[in-house]
Amino acid sequence: MILGIDVGGTHTDSVLMQNRKIIRKSKVLTDKNDILGCVMRATQAVVTADDIKQLKRIVLSTTISTNAVAQNQLDPVGLIVMNGPGVSPRDLPLADQTQLIAGYMNHRGIEAEAIEDDELEALKQQFAKDKIEHLAIIGKFSTRNPVHEQEVGAFFDSQAAHVSLGHHQSGVLNFPRRIATTYLNAAIWSLHSRMVDQLASYLQELGVDVPLFILKADGGTIGVQQSRNYPVQTILSGPAATIMGVLPFVSSTQDSVSIDIGGTTTDIALFADGAPLLEPKGVEIEGHKTLIRGLLTHSMALGGDSHVQLVNGALQIGPERKGSAMAFDGPVPTPTDALIVLGLADIGDKAKALRAMESLADILQQTPEQVAKAIVDSMCASIAAKVTQMVSEVNSKPVYTIHELLEGKTLHPQQLIAVGGPAPYLAKQVGELLQLPAVVPENSDVINASGAAMARTTVELNLLADTESQQLSFAEDGRKVKISSRATVDDIVAIGQERLLEIARAAGARDEDLEVEVADCQSFNVIHGYATTGKNIRVRLQIKPGLIKHEA
């Protein structure tokens, strides 16, 4: 059995699954001040004492990190950057918070400028005075040689509560995005670390010794203890959980679009021949362009509990959520109240929903039913317009899926999959506006929890081989190994596959789910004195994202 839990902004959903089927499901209200309590209540709602003995894995999807970034509830960070020549510091992200220091590796990973100890000592005193305990250290070419980052990190190790190093966050060459990624990792580290401690207590209270995973932005999982060092990878795991939950219902021969209509937001995702689309460079959150590998989604501040009000005599839905619908004793009118008044949703207190519509109808000099219809029509039209816009934007650029770049691909969705609480009441109308057949999967109200439960463990590894110097480096951990001067691309891929499988197993992946993909591969000649003296080979490998094949 597998237990999947999704800690959302409004509800915490849980599912108990066996052979990919939901045995039990539950929704409990999320208490942002007691996440552990929410997870415990969500578990107790679906798991019996006998079930606990049969659990093989528990997977959690959470909005905690995402909300911390969105609400700017971040720890102060000592941001140390080794910039070197070539890029103006003013053009780098977070320039006003950056401490620039000496130290520079060139593009081949050879030291071009040494670190200055006096600068580090001065910073150490400044951070102590300012009580800054979380550090982010980034060098421009640290993925080619991380020694400078490691040396600076070691200098501050005894003073700092945590140090995030740039080359640990991503092996991809994009200096500005690595700065933003490492900064966010340090800024949410203590928040995430406290949650990891709470989850350890949760397992103890549950009385089980099973693997506990957290969902990442790319739709894969990471072991909860391992996630302590990479909390930034869990940002935007909520939309990823939706995509993984929708995946079994997506056509493998057609393009599709999914909408997840929640209480506060609506998340949109696209699929090319059954494969979810990927953010090619990394996800962006609150203006921070990162190297976090993530699925392509768009979130609208529009949901079933969005505040409906009159602004300049016209109806406005959202972007704020003031609470539940008035039909559930909430404070303001919502689209949920409109659905109830129209008889589309048989939930809540219809008399209270009617009063919600009457409060708007009196001012507009319309009937409550007319106002309710206008609200539902406006909501569906907004969602359909955003889907159309997103498809158009995707088709203006190269199309990347979680598996590959699709050269010359133009997306033509033929199917709409709608999930979330309000989905059964809105899917048909949104589908008609998009001229697509609409599908509402069974148990769509807990699709995030089931998506998290079925997600594979994913790992990525970047390698750089220099046959002239006979050296191969693993970007993410800085390890170096000796290679032959005659090493080929196939040789490097084989070495990388062996290392990737080691890392994936350590992260909790099962052998039956280990499918290695070569995500990128490039080879360049090294020229000295008009002669080829070696090759520069770059390889990026990944464990193929997707759903687990079957329960162990």
C-alpha cells in the first residue's frame, strides 16, 4: 500500500492506494501553523492499524516552500558571489544583497584568481554582527571546478547554521539562475528543515519504518532526509502533483490540456502526446529565475472560493480569497455560491448561497440567478482565455517535454482534463469554449494526493569530460575521476549511468523504476596550435520521470 498526502493552502488531501487504485480518500482543513497535525489527521482519516503494517512508501506534496517565497517569509541570507570578469555585478540577480569577493575559475575549471582570506574574515565578522546564519556561495564556473565554493563554505562552516553551495543546486551552466537558486535554497532551509524534523516525529508516532518522500517541481520524488539539503527542489510541487495525478488519464497519441480548479487558484498544464511540458531553463517564482527543473504550469488567482465583488459597477472575481463560500459560513460571495444557486452543485446551505448572490443582485438590479450565471460565465471565460494564451505562448518557442526537445512541434490540444473541487460543475462549459471534449477523472478532488503517491524518484547528473587533461568531473558533487585520452561519448555516458544509478538508489528509487535517459549530449574539439589535442564532452543524464510501475 502507498499513502499519498497533499498539503494544500485550503485542504490537506490524503489517499491510500493499492495497485494504483484508491482504497480510501479524505480531506481535512489545512492549519498552516500545525502542518504536522494536518498530516497526522489526514493519515488517520484513511489508514487503519492493519493498513499501517502494509505501507510500502509515503509521499508528501506540500506548498510550504512555495508559500514562503510567495509571501516573502524568507530568512536573511549572506549571499557571497565570485563573479570574475565578463558580467557587470549590476546585471546579476539580487545585486543589492550580494557580497562580491575575489576568486575566479575559468570556463575549463582552472583557477584564474585566488580567494583572499582577508575578505572572508571581514565578511565573517559582518555576518556575526548582523546575525546572518544562512549562507549562499556561488562561483561563476563552479560546475567546472567547485574548489572555491568548497573553500569558502568550509571557512564559514563553524559559524553558519547552513551553507548552500551553487554547484550542489544544479550542474547546468547559467550563472544568474544559479545565484537565484542557491539564494532561495538558503532562504527556506530552516523552514524546510523544521518540517523534516516534524515528519520524522510523524513516522515515529505512526510506528512505521517505511521510506518517506517529498514531491519535487519536476514531478519526481526525493527522500525526506535528503531533501533537507535541497529544499528549493520542492518549490511548486503542488502543480507537479496535479500533473502526475492527471497523467494516467492523458491520451498518449494526442496533445492535451489540464486544469486544476482549487479554492484559491486554477493551475493549467499542457501535454504533448501524453508527455508533460517542461520549463526548459528552470522555473520562475516571484521574479526569481531559477535552475529548478520543473514542469510547465501557469497559475491563475481564480478559484471556487475567490472573493466576488463589484468594482466600478462590474463583477470582479478574485484575486483574493477571504475564506470559504457563504454557503459554508464564509464572509463573502464566491463562485461556489453561484454554482449552488444555479443548481449545478448540490453542496452547502443553498439559502446562504442565495443571500450571497442577493447582496450583489440588489446593486446590479438583477435576479440572483442572473448574477450567479454571470459569475460562472466570467470564470469559465477567464480560464478558457488563459488556456488559449498559454498554448499560443508555448507554440511561439521550442517545445520541451520532460523527456526531450520536440523539434518543430506545434501543440494542438484535443482533450481537456479538469480536476479539483469545482471541476465537475465547470468542465463542460470550459470545454465548449475551447471546443474540446472535457473529461473529469474519478476522484479528481484528491488528484494531487494520488499523483504524489505514484510519482517516481528522479535524479539528474551533469558530467564534463576533458580528454586532453584526462579528467572527468561530476558537476553536482565536484567529484573528479581519471579517464583515457581516447575516451568517447559512449564511455562518458556509461560512467555517468553507473554513478546516476548509485545516486538514485541512495535517494530511495526502486530498481524497477530506474530508466536512465540521456537528456543532453555535446562534444567539442579542443584546439591548440591549429591541431586537435582532445575533446570536451558534456553529458546530462536523468532518471526518466513518470509513474512507478507497480507497488513493491
